[in-house]
Amino acid sequence: MKPATRILALPLLSLCLSLSYLGPRIAAQEPPLHTASPTELGCVKVLLAQERAWNEGDLDKFAKAYKNSPETLFLSREINRGYAGLVDSYHKDYPNRAAMGTLTFSDLEVHPLDEHFAVALGKYHLERNKKAGGNADGIFSLVMEKTPEGWRIVVDHTT
């Protein structure tokens, strides 16, 4: 190898090694931000209002995110059918402020299906003391419908 080639080979080899080390790290970065659609914004707005109502201790306001219909479904430990049953179940399971704790939603995703329906996914964390039931974490998937009153949950599957 000529001396001039050796001088160029060392920096080139160094660059290749650097890129082979950094390449996977660059590829693993978060996807670029995107502009949320009106559907995504509308659904997330409902969920954030729900989180706020819960943390204010207002279960009835929290429940307004659901469509007031006998067809509304809530799937958790059991299947609750209808808005009235859902509201009763929340009041039974969370009889006081301590049992409610503090709710935080995270990793929210909204996937529009068409102009009237969307699926929302996310995680929840319920912070409360041991005596009130301890902390709880889980995931949820929601089918949301655009109604004359705005976006409403028609199917809630929470684990």
C-alpha cells in the first residue's frame, strides 16, 4: 500500500467504524412528530377531560366520556352493558376519593377508522395508598364514536 493510501485509509476506517456503531442508535430513535388530525385531537381531548374529572373526584363527569346508550360496553373483570350499569359499577368500585386515587394516562394513540369511529389505545396508572387498594397499572383500548355531543367511548376494554 502506498503511503498516501495509508494516510487516507485510517480516517476512512475510523469513519466506517463510527457509522457502524452509531447506525443502530440513529435508527432506534423515536419516529418523527406528526401533525395530529382533528379526530386524534378530539379523542385525546375527551381522555384528558376524563383524567381531569377523575382527579377532581367527579365520577359522573368522568363517565360523560362514554356514550349514554344501552349499547355501550365496558370490559374489565366482567362485561358491563349500558351506560347506567357502567356508572353504577364505577360508583361501587370507587366509593370515595381515597379509592379513586390519582389517575394518569400515558402512551395515548388514536387510530381513526373512518369519519365517525376511532380506536384509542393507552396506559393508565392509578396512584393510591395501600389501605385504599394500592397502585394499579394497565392498558386500555377504546372504540370511540363521533356523536352530536362530540367523541364518546362506546366500547372500553381495560386490563
